[in-house]
Amino acid sequence: MNTNFWQLLGIEKTTDTTVIRQAYRVKLPLYHPETDPDGFKALRKAYELAMNYAKSPETAIDETTQNSEKSTPQLTKEQIKANEIYDAYQALLEDPLRCYNIDEWQKFIGSFYDYPMEVIDSVKWRLLELSYETTNISESCVKVLADNLRWRQQLMTQYTDELEKYDNYLNHIDRGDLFDYTCLPATNKTLQNATIDYIYNAKWLFWESSSEDVYEFLCQDTVIYLPNDKKFMLEFAHWHSAASLKNQSILDYALKCIAEGDQDENMTIEWKYIAAIQYTLLEDKQNALRAWLELYYSGHYQQKAESWIAGWCAYFEKNHFPLLVMALNNSYCVAADKTENYLYTIPQITVTTTSRLASLENIDEYPKEIIDFVNWALDISWNYKQVIPILLLDDGNNRLYRLYRHAIMLRHGNEILLQEILDDQSDDPFEQFILQHLQRQARQHLAWLAELSPVQEFKTWLFDNNENAQLPPQFDPDENGKLAVYARLWLDRFSDIPDIAKSHLYQSFSYPNMEMFDWVTFLKFNNYYQLPKSPDPSVIANKKEAYWQWYRCYLLVIAISYEPIETAKYLRQENNTFIIDENNPFKPLIAIFKHGNWQNETELYNLINNDSGLINNVLINYPNSIEWFIDAPHLIDFDDIEQKLEQIWTQKLANRNPIYLMLLYIIVLNKPEQKNKLDTILQDITGDNKELIKIAKNLQDNWNAPSFDSPKKDSYNKQVAKIMTIAKRCLSNYYGICDNYDLEMLDEFKNSSDKDLVLRLCASLLIAKHRENRQKLESQPLPKNKWWQFWRWKGRTNIKGFIIQLCCNFIVLGLMVVLNNNFELNSPTLSMICYFVVVTNSFFALKRRFNDIDRGEPFSAFVAKILVFSLFLAPFWVSYIKHTNRFGPPVEEAIKKK
């Protein structure tokens, strides 16, 4: 019986119609009627013959036999022998025991000697076609057959029509097998085919598709036999690694290969790489780290090892990850004597490091101090205040914070702290890995600090014992000195410098340009605080952390001054080890922070006594404090101040001078709609005290300052009276503004910590009111002033216009004399007119001049000035208002705007 149709369907002979139909459906997509009509017809014919056999096996056998007998032609002797070779080859391919055994193929090829050459020549191309059509054939074995039959040499003359197809096939078999097929089990052809198909598809996906597709394919449930071929298994392991697919069997195989050793060192390294990946994917924390570190230190796969170590860190030691990124920063530095561009000698943060930090996922899940560290590293200004919290946490008992301290000290550490990085060691292999990279960078920083000539020149000036030593222009940041950046880089590394160096900084640098020396210089030269001396080398030698604890105490001073609330919370919550001397001015404040009975910012603020300049400067940075608003009048909102008086400052203002409190509330509640509220508050302040009631009425009605009995406070009382005078002017109408003298007096008063806190707040509020009134005036459509506009009663003139206008009086009087003498008019009427013009013009000149210095006083004040300034020369010595008042902008400003 001809059974080719069973082979075409790909099934064994059966009478089960369901199996036949299923086989037909599987094969049908392979033979499309449009692209392969012959194949489709053959498949359909095979399906019909199989179904006929299933319905009537005996009849089908008879019909097939009869048809076969009728249609079988008589074969020649050569054809019979050729069929023998063909059938033998087909049997070889179908035999699982022999199909991949090269010796069996050699026996098959050796059988050719039993046949004439004519037979071999007639069958060789049939063998090529069968080889091409057979799936899962051994290319290595076929290559031996192809070489023996010389297919490639004779292909061009024999198969011109299908030359390209078979040429490609011969090129394909030249590549050899996917793996050593002899490793497959020799008892089951189906298992052999399934294994080869699986491996072929996996390899194709690996090279031609995405890792996601490889992952999905390798995750499928299937039964295959993994051959014991090390070369293939290494490739197979790489497919799993590329797909990030864990596989315990691959790990076991890798460890076995590593243990057995290999003459090829590269193969051993490859297996170590596979083992490290599988340890990581299988979440074997310690073995994964050990494997990656071993691979890194071997000098192989270092970049990939770094990447996998970073991934391991992000998964197992998340809080170490930003630290690791900074440690792996690899900035190439040129030796100081090898370049004229000194910046090339200083290590920088690389683009790779910046990118890694900027792309951190779920950054908000990190502790606040680590978030601050990341923001600090990404900030081009490298503001050390951002990382003070994490530095304060390093009390010597936490290895994580110690490593973060080392990373920060690469930027802010002096030579002593950089050397501490080099001297540090760790028993933990991961921490030691980080330390080694930090130490590499520390050596780079120590090199330029010691060798860079601009740094040495700057230090020579800074430590010069001559108090009048001038800052070299090249280091002046305000003049864009070409070497100013190197001064800044050195000043960003705090150390204990002598007083003469601090004096040089104080005289030559603004506070923002002093970097880490700003607070110590400010506190010293304002006599607020003197930083203790750093420990001697002998002390440091006996106590390793002595220098860091001294450094950390300075950071605590900065933290208290810069962020008092956050520092108070830290001191209260953390089990810190700060050693504060009993005479330290910060000691009482720290005691309140740590042990005071407070639960929120307001309660803490009310516990702090503003009894010194030091505490006053601390409270300037305390949000919602009175001192904060005193220091920043440009940020004052009167509605906000009203709420603070009612909600936050009530306890702070209790038992203050009632007169000052009256003044404060009158300034804040200076609106008609708030009169009833103000009256109620003033009644609460005065109570039944008749004297206080009288003072409150005078303040409300006439702004009359009360008399003070103490002669010792005469100067102070005059300032208070001046404040009340300015308050009357600023609050009476929107055009009440201050001149420069008033503003300077108010500014000096509010900044004097020895003055009364309430009055200092009043001074700041008046500055804010002045700014508000000036903005309203400048928003008005007031006409510009010209010096020659003599007729403008409500205009302004400068001294030049005032003099010229007065000189016009002499012209008028001279003209009158000329007319009387030459024309003998002697007219009393003319004289009266001329005198009237002179008086009127003089009056207008005085008025315009006084308008120029007007700060918002009412008309009665103008009349008083006329009486006081009866001499025309007096207005020359009065400063004009340099900005817009109710009579418009100054003459000079009008000229500048032309």
C-alpha cells in the first residue's frame, strides 16, 4: 500500500477520523491554495485517502493495491538500485538511533562503493531534495554527504532553475548544528524533534526578536531534553539571562562547570557571569553579591558587573543606592602639571552619574535625608545646607550614614576628612566595595587640593598675617575674577582657619560668597558666637571620631541658625551624641529643643526668649515668628499679621509694654471697617487704667506720643516718638511715604536686637506700609514734572528749577525799574502788579520746592514749613523724595525717561 499520504498528514496510520481531521487542520495553513495550489491538492487528496481508509480499511487497501499495480511502471536495474540508496537514506534519517551518528552516515556513504557511478549520479540530487525537505536534520552530517557527492561543485550545471534555493541551503549546512545532536536520547525521534524545534525557535527569537518575546517563549510549559553540551548550554543560559528568566537548573549547571574547571579561562568566566545573573534572578542576596564582586575584581565584565551590582543594591539595599551611584562616579582627571585648564584636574560629576540620580524611581519613598542628598548632588550650586540633616545623623553608630558622610565630604571635606575616607575599612563586602570607589575619588580630590597653583595662591592671601592684605582681583567673585571658581571650591570645604583668615573673608567677601565659612564669620564678627578650636592631632590620634564630632558640632550651629524647627525636631527625636559645653551660647536653646514642653511650632516659639542677638538671628529663620517678619518687611501682608496676632503671637506678646502694643494694633488695624475691633482690643489693653485710656485716645485721635519720665532713655524715647510721627504720616492717607532718613532710621531700629520686640515689629510694619503707599502712588496717572512749569501749584521742582524761578523775580523787578526810569511811568498800579507777580511767583516756587520734599503731610504742615523756612536758602538743604509722591515723579526721573 502506498502510505505517502500518511507522511504528508504527519501522522501514523489510523482509523480515528478525529485524529485525521486534526492533522489536516494543522497542515492546512502550510499549503495555501493560492500560493501553493499543488501542495494544497496533494494535502486534500491525502486527507480524502485517509478518511476512506478510516471508513473501510480493507477496501481501501485493495483499491490502493490495484491502483498501485496498474500504475506502477517497470523499473530499470539502475532505477531499482537508486531507489535502494534513496530508501536507505530515508531510513537513516528516520532512525533515532542512527540519524545523528556521524559513523552511521559514514557507513551510508561507504555503501556507495557497492553501486556504479551512474547510479550515484542519478540519485544524488534526489538525496539533496530529501535533505532539504527533512526537518531537524543534522547539518554537520549532511555537510559530510554534500562534500562527498560534490553538490556545491555541480549545482550550477544541474539545478539552474533552483540554484538560489539549494545554494542557500548549502550555505546553511556549512554553519553546522545548533548543538551536538549526539547528546540527544537515541530512543525517541519525537523527543529529538521537539528538542531541536524548541532550541531553534528560541535561538531565532533571541537574535531576531525582543527580550520580551524570548521571555514568553522560554516560559512556556514543554517537555524537551537538554543536551549535555557545554557550549550550547552556555548559549542557552545567555538566552535566559537576556530574558531575565530565573532557572535553578541553569545555575546548578553553571556551578558544576565552574567546579569542574576548564582549560579555557574565558569559559569559566562566562559561567561565573551566568551564575551571578541566576543568583540575582533567584534572589539569593548574599551569593549574588559575592558572585558579582568576584567577577568585578577579576577584571572581567566590570561594566556589566557594576550595572548588576547597582540593580542588586536597588532591590536589596535600596537606601544605599544613591550612595552607590555617587561612589561609581568615574571622572577622568588630568594631572595638575599636564594642563593649562585647571578645571580638568578637578573631578566632576559625570553625565552618567547625573542621569542615574535623576532617573531614580519612587524617590519619595526614600528617607527625607537621602532625598536631600540626591537633590544636593543634582544641584549645580552644591549647597551644603541641603545635606546637613544626613550629616547630623552620623554620630558614629550607623555605617550607612557614615558612608553618606564620606560621599558628601568628597565635595565639602577638607584634607583631614578626605584622609579619613582613605583610612576607613569595612568587614562588609558591599560597604567595602563602595568605600574603595569613594577612596579612589578622595585621592583625586586630595591631589588637586595639594597641587593646584590657584588654590595655593588663594590660601597664601587668606592666611597672610597682614590685616590689610587685599584680595587678588583674580579671586574676586564680584568682579568675575578668572580664578574665583577655585577660591569657591576651596571655601566649600570647611576647616578651622585662624582669626586673621576670617578677617580677610569678612573684609573681602559677601556672606553668600564665603560658602561654608559664612556662618562662622557672621557669628564671630557680630560677637554672637565663637566656634571652639578643632581638636589637636594628638587628640585625633587617640580618638578617631574627635575631628568629625567637632565638625559636626559646627554643622549643628548652622542647622540651628538655618532651620531651627527641623533641627529642634531632630534633637528631640534622635538619640544624638552632641557634646555641648556649658558655656556655649546655644546650650539654653538646645535644652529647650530637647526637653521643652512643646508639641508644635507655636508652642516651641513661645518657649524661646529673644534675649540676645544670637537667639534673634536664629528666630529670623523661624517661620511665622515675629523676628522673621521684622527681617523681611517686603513680605509682610497686613491681613496675615492680623491673624498671627490673634492665633500665634498672643502668648509671645503677653506682658509687653501696653503703649507699644497700642501702637502695634493701631498700625495693623488701620482700616475704617476695623474700628470697632480696634476699640475692643485697646479696651482690653488699657483696662480701667485712666492714664492708659487717655494715651490710647491721643494715639487714635492725634498720634500724640506720651511723655517718658526716665532721662536714661531719652535717645530711645526720641526714636519711639519718631516712629509714632512716621506712623501718623503713613497711616493717615495712602500718599504718606518716608524719605531716606526715615527709612534708614526705621531699618536700624528694627535690626537692633536690644530694642523692644514690639517696637521693632512696628518699625518693620511701617517700612511695609511705606512700600505699599509708594506702589499706590506710582500706579497713579500723575503728570511728569518739568523745572520750568512755574505755574504748577501741585507740581514739583528741583533745586535748579527753584533757583531759576526765584531769579525770575529779579527780572520782573528789573523790568519794573527800567520802565519807571526810562519811560517815567511811576505808575503805582504797575508796581503793585510787579510786586504781586514776584510774591506769587516766590510763593509758587516755595510750594513746588516743598512738594518735592513732601512725604504726605497735610496742608497745615506746609504752612508751618513756610513759617520755619522763611529764608529762601533753607530749602536748599532739604533732601527731596527720590521717588514718586502725591505730586508726581521727581524732575530728574522725568528727564531720564525722555
